[in-house]
Amino acid sequence: LDAGQAFGDLDGLSTFATATFQASEFGYGPNEGKATLYVPKRSGNAGIRYQDPSGFYGVVEAHYWGSAPYSVSDGEHTPAVKTVDVRVGWRRPVPLGNSSVDLDISAASKNVLDRENYLRRGADSYVPGRPREFYGSASATIRF
């Protein structure tokens, strides 16, 4: 949703969301009809993005991965995971004859709130989910 198109005062602001609902099961073999391992029934994300005419942009995105079975024999499930990611950067197209180069420089943090999340593996073993991560990137995309 481009909020600037709907409300002129919000030019540069947009929102986005996805939702996935799935029922996945083994189609044949000894586990036929049982839920597929590590496939959540629900997952999705939602976020808000802003980009101004100078090329500066920012994105805040929330993710949700639902609980998923990790064993066909005992019906145990991994816990659901919720995280928030943040990214800020600068993007600028540079004309180059009949083509262009899009420059993008950014810094980001995944799981910015550093929520502890664990995925269950095996009968009684939990392993850490993704911790807070910081990274930067620089890219050039040639469009022709």
C-alpha cells in the first residue's frame, strides 16, 4: 500500500504484509498423512517503509513463524517465533547512457529487540534461534 498515493501528505510512506497458511503432510511412505516436519501452518510478515526524494530510506519489518512439528511420532512442536528487523540506507539511480546503475548503501539489524527464541530439536534439546545481528551492505545494480 503506497500511502503517498492515497494521502498526498504521506508521500514516500508505504506498508506491506504477507501471510502464509499451509497444510503440509507426507504424501506417501510410513508417515503418510502426518504433518511435514518443520513446516509451520502459519507464517507472515508486516512492515512499514519510508523513502524520501534524497534517496534515504528506512524499513521496520515484523516476522512471525508459527509453531511447527519436529517429530512425526510424538506430535511435539517447535515454539512460535516473532522477530523485528530494521534497515536504514540510501539508494540512488545513476544514469549511464541508455542504462543506469542503482547504488544502495545500508545498515541493518535482524532481531533488533534481541528476543530470545529457541527451536526444539529432538526429544528434549533446544537450540538458539537467530540472535540479534548487525550488518552493512553496499551494492550496485546495473539496469540495461
